[in-house]
Amino acid sequence: MKLKKNTFILFMLLSIVLVGCSKTDWRENFRERSTDPFGTYILTEEAKLMFHNDDFIILKQHVYDYFIDIYYDYEPNFANYVCVKPSAYRLNEETTNKILEFVGAGNDAFFSLNHFNDYLSEALKFETENLDNEVYTIEALRALNGTLYLKNKKFKDTAFTFDRNIRKNYFSKIDSSHTTVLGTQEINGNQQPNFIKIKYQKGNIFLHTQPIAFTNFFLLNGKEDYAANVFSYLPNRTIIWDPQIRSSKFQNEKDTTSALNFFMKHPSLRWSLYIAFIGLLLFLFTNYRRKQRAIPEVKKLKNSTQDFTHTIANLYLKEENHKNIVSKKITYFLEQMRSKYHLETHNLNSDFIEKLAAKSGNSLHTTKYLINTIVALNKRSECTQDELVRLNTLIENFLQNK
């Protein structure tokens, strides 16, 4: 994977934005759509140019949900998962295990982070040390600098000096039996690992401790070769880019980036929220009397059929008879296909799949994946709850043309 150098117009426009604006935002935001100095707009746009639309995916959902919705079984040599952020705070233990399963099947993952979570560190047997962990302000970060080295002698340049925002962040402990050091950083006169490759089952995990090196500022200031050399280790296949913007709908995770949490962190905003809430209570108390006669409520007719369906469904769930529910779900889906598209469903062959894809408006890949899943589950004598949930997700996405 190598950054192209023929986007001169894009670079010039961004240079004007970075240099010409009187108030430049020097905060490290790492947002994919940000043209600020420390956004990652250039990196993502350059990556898109190297792949077709179907081969570069920017996630619009949590990666855990994406793997459940899309991948029923992980395919080897299919994709690279990429995450370039200061801290991948949405990668909890469950999500980390999902990514490790994805890599273990024969795929690759690339993380460039200032901080790695404990789940990943324990699973891959590494530790990190950040000597500038307490440095946060823009002026203090500006004073930091460092030199990064790449081990591969085939690269034209193997030493790159960065003049700001380079923390002394490195791997202090690695498992040498499964780990290859690909790059180092000069720290207190010694070179310490800051870019490594870990062999994990059938795949590889690349870990990098300086995500700031891939931001707009350095890609516009002569450091694009470093980014190109680092990403060249990834195989040329589908890219799954994780912007870390969504919470999981399948997990009960605490969202620390909500607006309420932001208000509660700052005393002035917190008190303004309290005052607004007290004012609302006073308004309700002084205006509690009705201004007009109450309008009688018209209750909806009770749907006894729906209650009966819920009762039967709860009965099956309590008995954990997942196979029975799977069979009924498949039967109802095929009946829908017969009545809506007038297709014969007694033989779910390739001809049926092509006709169904054409009539339903879904892609051939999505349709084939759903029908193959139905055929596989029909042959089983028992099914797990996870398989039931995944089948239901595939059918709902198919009916909604997702």
C-alpha cells in the first residue's frame, strides 16, 4: 500500500487552508473529515484512491456490529482492519476478541494509537511506556520532537525527523517469538521499538505508537514517505477503516463522549445545566393548571394476534428451542419470497439466487450469503442463539435492502 503523489491540487488546497487561515485549530482531533493540521483527511482520501468503492469501507457503525451483520464466518485473506486514533476507547474486551477472531482467520489489522487497551496488551503479550503521558497542552506538545526509523533497508529513506507533537511512546516489552520489530524511535539516546508486527494465528497485527505521523500536517510537510512505507506492509486487499464514531447496539457499553458527560466535566457548564433544570421545574410548577378542558383519550383496539405471537415466541425462547424458531423464520421468509416475487423456493440453487437478487434489488453477494446461510442452518438438527440472532439480522437487512 503506497500513498500516491499525483494529488497536487488537493495538497495545495489544504496548504492554503492550513497556512492562510488566521485561526488554525492545532488540537489533535484525528477526524477523517477534518482538514485541520492534526486531522486525517489526506490519509483517508489517499487511501480511497488506491481502491475501488467496494474495496474501501469507512465504518458507519461499531466494528463489533459490522462483523455480526456482515460476516457470518470470517474469510481468510479478505480484508485489513485499520484504526488510526489517539485511543480506541470503543474497543472493549468483546470487540477486541472479535477483531482477534477476524485476524486469526487469516486477515490483518493495523492499529496506530497513543494508548492500547489492556485486553489487546494481554492477548498479544506486549507493554508500552509513554514518557510524555502527562503532556496535553498545545504549547507543550509543540515542544516535543523525535526521530522515527524503519528497519527495512529497501525503503529509500529509513530515518524521519518530526519537529513537534512526537511523544516518547514505545513498546517496553514484546514477545520476541511472535513479534518482528519494523520501526524504532530514538528515546534518550537509544532506539526503542515503536512499530511492530505480531503473528496471530493465520493473520498479522501491526501496532504503531505515533498516530500523529499520519495527520495532515506531516503529510503536507515532507513526511508522506514515512506514512507510505508504514502502510506498505498491509496486503493489497479490502480496507475496513474504523473512525470510532458509533456505539454498539449489541453491547451495553458506557458512552464517555456523550453531551451530558461533557457538561458534567466542566463546573460552569454543569451549573448552567442545573439552573436550566431548576428553571424548567419552576415553569412547570407555575403553569401546572390546564389552560383548556382535557381531551378524552381514545384507546387503540387491542391486537390480540400480536399478543398471541409474543406469547408463543416467549415460550420457544424459554425452552431454548432455537432450531424451531430458525425453521419458522426460514419458512416465513421463503413464503414472503413466493408471494412477493412469484419464485419457486423448493430448489435454492444458483438460478434462484440470481433471480431473487434481481427482483429484490439486493446485491448478488448479499443474496448468495443469505441463501447459503439458510441452507446450512436447515441441515442442522440444533442451532445456537447466536446463529438465530445472525440469521434474523441477515433477513432484516435483506428486506430493507441494506
